[in-house]
Amino acid sequence: MFESAEIGHSIDKETYEKAVIELREALLDAQFELKEQARFPVIILINGIEGAGKGETVKLLNEWMDPRLIQVESFLKPSDEELSRPAQWRFWRRLPPKGRISIFFGNWYSQMLHARVYGDIDDATLDAGGAAAERFERMLCDEGALLFKFWFHLSKKQLKTRLKALEKDPEHRWRLSELDWKQSETYDQFVRYGERLLRRTSRDYAPWYVVEGVDPRYRSLTVGRTLLEGLQAALDMQEKGPERLAHAAPLVASLDNRGLIASLDLSRTLGKDAYKQQLAREQERLAMLVRDKRFRRHSLIAVFEGNDAAGKGGAIRRVTESIDPRQYHIVPIAAPTEEERAQPYLWRFWRHIPARRQFTIFDRSWYGRVLVERVEGFCSEADWLRAYAEINDFEEQLVEFGIVVVKFWLAIDKNTQMERFKEREETSFKRYKITEEDWRNRDKWDLYIDAATDMVDRTSTEIAPWTLIEANDKRFARVKVLRTINDALEGAYKKDK
Amino acid sequence: MFESAEIGHSIDKETYEKAVIELREALLDAQFELKEQARFPVIILINGIEGAGKGETVKLLNEWMDPRLIQVESFLKPSDEELSRPAQWRFWRRLPPKGRISIFFGNWYSQMLHARVYGDIDDATLDAGGAAAERFERMLCDEGALLFKFWFHLSKKQLKTRLKALEKDPEHRWRLSELDWKQSETYDQFVRYGERLLRRTSRDYAPWYVVEGVDPRYRSLTVGRTLLEGLQAALDMQEKGPERLAHAAPLVASLDNRGLIASLDLSRTLGKDAYKQQLAREQERLAMLVRDKRFRRHSLIAVFEGNDAAGKGGAIRRVTESIDPRQYHIVPIAAPTEEERAQPYLWRFWRHIPARRQFTIFDRSWYGRVLVERVEGFCSEADWLRAYAEINDFEEQLVEFGIVVVKFWLAIDKNTQMERFKEREETSFKRYKITEEDWRNRDKWDLYIDAATDMVDRTSTEIAPWTLIEANDKRFARVKVLRTINDALEGAYKKDK
């Protein structure tokens, strides 16, 4: 979930300054219209890693907008009055009225996370807290509120650098919280539990936005733009009483055009000899791992998505070559059958879930909803927006049962695709592989990449992460796929102990 | 939640037979149209107390409808295949396609409840199961499914009679499940955990319907009618793709016109001397209880609702007479202020939540949404339908914090109201108490009673039960109110130990 927010997004000064002038003006306009319409309140939650620029961003927002119409609430130690009432009371009393904006700093999520990292509460209590937050936010949105949830992120390395800088600065040292961020363990736990909360509370009406905090210009512009777009969309909506707004913005903005997939180093290759050797080794390893008696407590699902002609078929063949055909199934996903169309979306995947000791390969998958169906408009915006949470729920069930889930995005660049398309047209036995549709999809290249990046950001979780495969070189791709599967299986066996 | 399903609803044979002829025809018609439209599937969950007629009702539904289009699924012991996959798999594989109906017997709820009563899982796991069920059902409904959840209920006494009859009947003895229902403890636990699940999983798109199981004619007709009305409403909806249906039917049907409130014995009275004596005793008791040092861990909320002129004001005065004015607040709820209208609905009640050791009396309350706002159309159907779950969430937070919540419905009959209205008009110092609005409300007497009955059914929970007050006799009413408050406080103190 945080991968896209660790790649070092940045914006140069000139671009930034130009953008900010327009942004401020537009934000002020939106804020004024919000006040005039007075149809709904706006609540902004600020969470995330210490030192990732939460405070600075809030300060900046206050400067950019009309401070009379925006209120910053920081929920530090509860007062006596607050302690003598149910926990939610302190948030209710600070809710902004219709037409106003409040920034909630140190909100319900901060408290849960803090308590969990400190060991004051256990996983079950954290989950119960997440469920309560979800109910609270659903009610707020049903009542018309517009909710933004920002998670400011830093990689571990970025955090260390930042902490050092903060320590030297006497003016800012007070900002460090009680959590001892210098401990590597604190970071790991915070991120792990944070991801768990984000996964469970990201809903179409109130998704999380993850912001990489390392570059001040990038993070400020990202937050400002996200707010502006959400606000404008809500203001433009027809007046039909309280209504939920769907957030269609991507989870991690890439204002600098540096998405996770676009940032891949596609020049990676593997020589012929090294390939032969490594392929043989990984294939043998896989054969051993699925015959291992520890596989009895597990099963394996591998999901293959990627650009057209990225080499999914070839990679899948290398995976299955060394395994007994009775142990694996390949499920190619095309247009749904009549029977499948008469069922809820996930039905046609549930029916192929492997039993214990079985291995199922999905050649394209349930991610079709947020890729092709989203881009081609085969389903409504509401449908693909709610699909992320449904898919995370689904995969959580799989993993909790002991199924090992590996997900691959095979990425090639546009030129490589063109070469392969042409080769397919020219080779008689490959001609069936290329259709009109492939050419049409190619025209929507950027839309597909945006959708895929957003998909990875929203569904790459600790329990079922995405692996991006640099697939310009087929040999490199095939070995990386096999090795990832093997590592995942071994990792699962180790955890069993 | 189950009170309305313990009053001995019944339908006479003649009425039943006439009704069934029409019902069957209409059900067959609806079923045919469902098949022709093939727009959505229908899933019927059957749960509840052993011996309350679950099996018989399912059998009857099968007879009434076209058996080729309805499928009964009973999820008993999972198969080997099912055990080797995540738990939800067995339900997915049995989902009906669009246009068909499935009855799920022994579904996810039965399994959770069984496990909890057996002690295989704890409260936290039951709650997590409830939350997972909620997510699953929300997804099904988002995908267009129409979901009916029936809970068949029997009082403890009714169950005992029924068990005896079953035991004597060798043909039916096999039906008794593994749970030992002869043990009084089993019943209590099943009902307690059942209520907890119902409270948390009753949502506007998939509410529970509670059916009193003692009279076969009443329960069959109730289930049949509920299905028919829901089906027809869904079939009549515009074709705009998958869409959630809101269930507006009451939680407990009263086909025999015997609602909980209508069944009250309003002739109960209290003589003048007994009144004086008992009032003094209860007032003294209350004075002691709120001065008790154990009150430091609690606070008290009393909610007063009821017919116009039912004597709320008088009852409230008798409650407060013996207490230090610094310790209580009376919050009269009228139309919301401008400030309150700019906030989510529950905001204006949250702001008056008492601190520890305080006592707040709400003269009318958050239940306005499902009473006056529902009847007068001041809010949309969707708004009042979701309010039940929101209110249950809200009160759960209060009670979990240690607040004692008592809720009164003061009931009088129509004649008594007329007498009091006239008296008010004739007595100069009472004239301010009667307005045009009171007369208008009186014209909607039946609608208000229906709304109030449904409210009690949906929000009378183990943690915050409603107390119905027979208020034709003011003396009787006032003493019962005071005694209920005192008993609730004492009960809370006892639990502290």
C-alpha cells in the first residue's frame, strides 16, 4: 500500500510556485462556494509517520485558505470533561457545521495506532476500533459530510534522515511524539498496523490517500490538489439532499508523473546461460516446495496481470513445467459466461479457489474490474470504487485460511509491445494471439497504466503484496516470477513454525 | 428486540385459509416475474430458536412456490471439499443466480451462534464474525441481491411446551440439534448472543425480521407476506442496474393487529394512598442511589417518549423532585436550531451527554427521527431506515462507557387523550399545552403507533431496553417510571462488583 510513496516523488521549485498560485486561488473560490452553499461539512483527517510533514502541511493549508472558515483541531490529551464521557464525544463536539472545514489532527486513528504500538491493546481491539471508525465515517458520509483521510508516509531510510535533521533543530524537537521513532521496531509496527487499519477502513465514500512526505513541495501540492478536486466535485453535485460523494482520485497522486509502474527499470535483463541455470534451479525449488509435506496446510494462488503481450503465457508455462499436472490448474479469465453474469462479481473467482495442496494460476483475474472494466466503462464508477475494499476483504479471507497469494504485474514499454504485436502478426502460429482489441487497448495505454498503478497502491497489502515484473526481457521476467513464488511459499512455511 | 414476538400472535383458521389462497397466487406471480426479469437473486436466511417452526415454514414456502425456481440449501457439516477452502466458499457455491430464490438454512449466523453458545469462540470473535457477515451482505446487496433475514422466536415458556411435544413425536425427534435446548442456560445464551448479532447486523439494506413461532398460521403468513411485499417492491423498481433495495417493513409483523403497544393493559391503576406511599419510597430510593458513591463510575440517561398528553411532564417532575438540581438536566427536544441543522442528526444529542455522576432527562429524544420525522415525512425513507442501526451504535457506546440508559414509552388510549386535550383547553394555565399540531397528530394515531411499535422492536436491546408504561392512570405510570430507573441503577451497581 505504501510502495508508491517510497519512490522519492518531487516537484521542482518553478513548477511548484506556478502551480501554487493557481491552486490557492481555486481553493479560496471553492471554500467560498462551500460557505455560500452551506450544504455539507468537510472533515480532513491527518495521519501517518512522524516527521513526514503532517504539521507543516496543515500549517500551509491554513495559510492557503481563508482561516476564518477552516479550523484545526488537535486531539491531544483528553480533558477532564472528555474523560468523563464516551470516547467519541470529543470528536462530535468538534465537528464542523455545514459550509465549514475542519482538520482533525491526532484523531481516532492516531489513538488506536498509538495504543497498539505501545501494546496497550491487542489485534482484536484494533480491529474492533477500525470497525467502529468505519461505522462512524459511514454515518458522517450518509449525513452528507465530505471526508478526506491523508496518510503521510516515509520509508524507513527517509525517516532516519528526517529524525536527524529534526533533532538538530531546537525549534522543532518538541514535535516528536511519545513513540520512540528512533527504534526501528517502532517504525515497523506503526507501518504494519497502519496498513492493517488502512486496508480495513478504505471505502469508496472515504478512501485513504497516501502522501509521500519527503519532498515538501510534492506533498503540499498533492494534498492541495486532492482537496481541491474532491471539493469541486462535491460542490458540482446536484442538490438532492445529503448524498455520499465517491472519491475517484488515485490513492497516491503522481503529480511528477512518476508512478510506481512508470518508475520501473525495464532495461533489466538476464543472459542466456544465467537464465538456463537460474530457471532450472527455481523450477526444481518449486517442484520441491509443492511436494513438501508442509504444503498440506496451504495452497497457492498466483495472479497474472500485465500489459498485452507482456509475456504472461510464457511465464506461466515456465512455472508449470516442473509440476505434476494434477496439482495445478490454470484459469484463463475472459468475458464472463452467461452463468457468471447471473452472479455477484467475485463468484466466478470463488468457484476456482484451490483446495489445500492445490495451486491455481489465474491468467488475468478479479482485478479485471479495476482495470479493463474501469477503463472501458463496463461497470459504473461506484462499482469499481467499491471493488478495492471487496477485493481486499476477499484476499484477506484467502490468506487467513493459509492460502499463499502472489500477484504479478508484468510490465513492458510501448515500443516492446509494438515489436511483439508485429511479430505476432507475422508469425503464422502466433497470429491468433493478436486481435483488433489489442490495438484498441494500446490506444488507451496511459489510462491502463494509471488504473494499474492505482490498483497496486490500493491492493498491495502486507498479506497479499503485488510484485511488479520488469518484462521487456522475457528471461529476466520468468525467473523473477518463479523466484517470487518460491520465496512466498518458503516464507509461509517459516511462519508455520 | 424480541418482546413483540412473545405476545402470542395468532391467526384464526378462516382468516388464514382465505389469506393463503391470495398469497400463494401472488407469490407465484412474483416468482414468475422474477424469473422473467432475471435482474436479481433472492436469498432467504432462516435462523432462530429450535422448535420455532423454521423447518415447517421452509417446507411450506416450497409448497407455495414453484419448486423449480426455489432451492433450499442446508449447511450442516461441511464436506471435505469445503473444509479445505476458506469458510465462505461453501456459501458462494450455493448462491442463487439472478431470477432465482435460495433459502439458506444453517447459514453463517447459525454457525457463529452455535460456536459461541458452545464456548468454542469468545465475544470478540463473535463480533468479528458479525462484522464479516455485514461486509459480505453489503457486497451481495451492492451487487443487486435481495436479502431476507428471518429470526424465528419463542419465549422460554413457549419453547418448553414445544420441546415436550416434539419429544413425544418420534417422527420429529431427530430435528433437535446438538445444542441441549432443555437446559435453560442454553436458551438464555442463545437469545443473548442472538440479540447481539441481530443488533449489529440489522442494516437498512438487510434488516432482520423477527417472527413469533408459536402459531403456525401466524408465522407462515408473516413470512409469506414479508417475502411478497419485499419481492414486489424490488420488482417494481426501475431498471437502473444493480441497486440496493431498502426494506421498509416493520421488524415484527402484526397481521393479527396485536402489536406490543396495542397489547398493553391500560386499565392498570394505583390507589391514592398506595401511590403516596410508593412514590415516597421510590423517590427516596432514587435520591440514595444517585448519592451513592458507586454512581461515580456511571451516569444516567432517561428518555421519555409517548403519545401526546400521556403525562411525560408530570412523570419527569416526580423523578426530579427528590434530587439536587445541580445533579440533573432536563433537555426538551423540539425542532432543531439553525446550529443543529448544520450538523449530523445525532449531534444535538451527543452535546447533552452527561458527564459521570450526572443525570440527563431527554423529554423526547433521538427517536424523533423514527417517530415524527418518519410519520410526517420530514426525512427520507432511507434516512429513518438507517437511523435504527445508527441509534443502536450510539447507545452501545453510551452503555459501554457505563452510562445507564432507560427509555420510556408512555402509552394512553385515544379516549384518554381526548379527555386530556379537552381538559387542557378548558383550564387556563394548561392552555399553552395544547396546539393545532396536537390535533393533527391525533388524526395520525395509527401511523404513530405503528412507528412506535417498530421503533421498540428494532431498538429495545438487552443493553438499552425500552420500558412501556401504561399511562392511562398517571399515578401508576409515575411510580412505574421511578421504579424502573431505580432498578436499572441498582442492576448496574451489582454488575460492577
